[in-house]
Amino acid sequence: MGKKFCWVLWDSRDVLGRPSCNINNIFCFVFVGLLIVVVTSGYEGRDFQNTLPAKVVWGIPGKDIELPCDVTPPVPSDAVKMVFWFKDSTMPIYSLDARNVPLEKASHLAAAYDVGSSLDARNVPLEKASHLAAAYDVGSRSYFITDHPSRARLKIKNVTPEDEGIFRCRVDFLNSPTRNFQINLTLVELSSPPKIFDAEGKLIKSEAGPFLEGHELFLSCQVDGGRPRPSVTWWHKNAILDNVVDTKKNSFTTVNQLEIAQVPRSLKGAKLECRATSMDIAEDIVREVPIVVYLRPTKVKIVTPNELMSSAKTHTYKCETSGSYPPAKLTWQLNGRTITSAVITQEENESFSSSIISLTVDPEDDGKELVCKADNPRFPGGSLEDRRQVHVAYPPKVAVKVSGGAIPATEGVTVELRCDSIARPAAHNFSWYLDVSI
């Protein structure tokens, strides 16, 4: 039994000058075996197809694809007579007739092809040749483009999985031997969306981390399937971080493990991308993951001038810190002990913290060390300190000491009295009083 085919003859042109379909030129025929032989006169048989090398052309489902077929004559004096396209069959799905037939009388291949015609086609440009497409499946979505003979190609619109297979382009010339090309149309199968795991194998659904500045970062990106096997890469701001696949080539799962020995501060708030790429013609499948990085403080300073303080009076000190994430906590110490009794006012935002302490000092505090410590509670060891020596002004404290005799003294004995003083600033004038008289 023969197959039933519906053929569409292209003999009119659209506004862009391309052939367009006229419904009046749709002819349906029942092609029995004899007609197949006639149409494909010169067909070389299955053995020929099995030995003909095939060029692999990749396509994307739902996208257009172009299958190459060089129609350049072997010698300049020759010309193309006819072109046939076959797919997995001896029945052509598309043909181009470039024989010397007046364009106004163009009605070609209604039932059979005059393969043996010797009319001179050199006077008929290929763009004026007649196109005939099978009005079913892949043929109805195809058109042969001949703007450049060496780059002639069959354009197939909206490729489907059923279009996969071996296509053969047969080019008949006026005087030269027939030329055949075989194309293996293979569709790209996209991989699964990337999945990202942490160092403990836990699937990351939103943010990754937290990681510590200067410490190690590990992330694993995995995709399943894909044809051809996808490449899996890590990116940051369109710069590649890692393009080394960490699984075997025959593995169903493709894995890329990202390792950063020391996490830089620049990754704080960054977004890393894992990209699965099947081919250049296919869009990347991208998984973006925000990175949480904890930072140690980079600066802490007591900004209040280090001036002499008066004892028994309240003085304020201000300390500022920056660079920490989350914001650092500020604490005050005096002589190695945390100050808890003073009034402390705190202020902080995402990158800056400040603390003001209201401190009352005593003479005993003179020379002690005041410390402002900035500490990131989520970063072990992530702390900085600023120190200063406290200088307290206080009135003199005096003591009278006796030398050269004893008290009470015996009449006639010489007694030496010495006045010792402790003060800041140091005492510079001494006065002696007996009872109330100087």
C-alpha cells in the first residue's frame, strides 16, 4: 500500500518577496510504489544512506532550526537542476525545481518529477525556483533558503521531538553527478533546575551561610540529566568562579563543588549563580543564591578627646566602631573590669555602632586604663579594642611627718616636720599653720 501525501506548491510571493502558499495550488495524490520510484529517480538505496556521513545539528524544542545543504555547482559552468529533502523515508518532504520553466507557467511536480530534463537552468536564479513541500508534519513547517548557494539551508519552524532523525539533502545538477548530504537533527534535552547544597549536604532553599570572613566557603551545585551533558559553573557578577565538574562523565548527575579557602569581605550580601549550560544555542538554567557573610569589625575608636577630668564629676566618653556584620556590640572596661554601674547609651545601624558612657571618676582612678571593646557576638574572635589612660584632677591630700625627734616633743629638742602632698596637678605652694595662724 502506498502512503497518502498532500503537497503544497509555492508559486506566489508575500510582501517580503518570499514564496507564499496559495490554497488553490494544494494537490493531494495517492502515491503507490511506482510513483515513489519515479519521484525519487536516481535514489541510491538504503546501503548508500548507511555509508553517507551525517552531520549532527542540534535544535531546541519549539525553536527554529536550519539544516545545511551546499548547492554550489562543482564547476562554474554547471547549475542546480533540482533539490530534494528526505527524512527517514524514500519519499521527499520538500523539493526545489530550478529547471528552465517560464515563471508564469510554473506548476511543478504535480505528480512526477522530470528528473532527466536537460533544460538549461543556469538562466534561472535559485530564488526564482519553484518550491514544493509535503503539506504534513515537518514538511509543512519547512522552507529551503538559497540566498547563498554554499550556505543554502532548510529552515524548519517550531521544531518538535518528532522532527528528530536523519535528513538527507539530494542536489541534482545539469551535468555533474548528484550530491548528497546527510544531517542528524538532534534536539537538546535540558537538565533539571540546579539544586544547591551546603557542606553538610543540606538543600539550600533561600540564603546560603552564614559564612565567616576569612574562613572557608563550600557549596555544591547539582543537576540531573540533560543532552548533551550540561556544563555546571559558578558565577559572581558575570565573572566565573569555578568551571570544573566534579563528577564522572557517564554520571546522570552533574556536580560542581565551589570551595573558597578564605571568604573575602566583598561577598557580604553577594549573590552567587550556578549555571547549567547544555549548548550555546540553549538558554542557561540559572539558580541564584544569596550569600550571608559575617564580618569582624575593622575599626573601633574612643573619639572623645583625652583631657584631664575632675574627680567627683560626671564625664562622657564616646566610642565608635564600623565594619562589623551584624553590627558589633560595644562594652566599656576600667582597669580590666567591665563597667556596669555607669549610664551607657547605644546606637547602631547595619554597618556602624556607637556608645556613650557617663562616668564619674575618683582620685583612685587616675592612671587606670579605660577600654572600649567592639565585639561581633556571631563571629568567634571577631573583636577589636581601643585603650586610653585616664587622667583625673583632684585636690591635694596632705600628711605631716616628723623626723629628728619624737611627738610629743620634749622642750628644747629640735623637731623636723615634713608635709607630704598627693595631687593632680601636683601642689606647688605649701603653707604652715599653728593653730589658726600662718
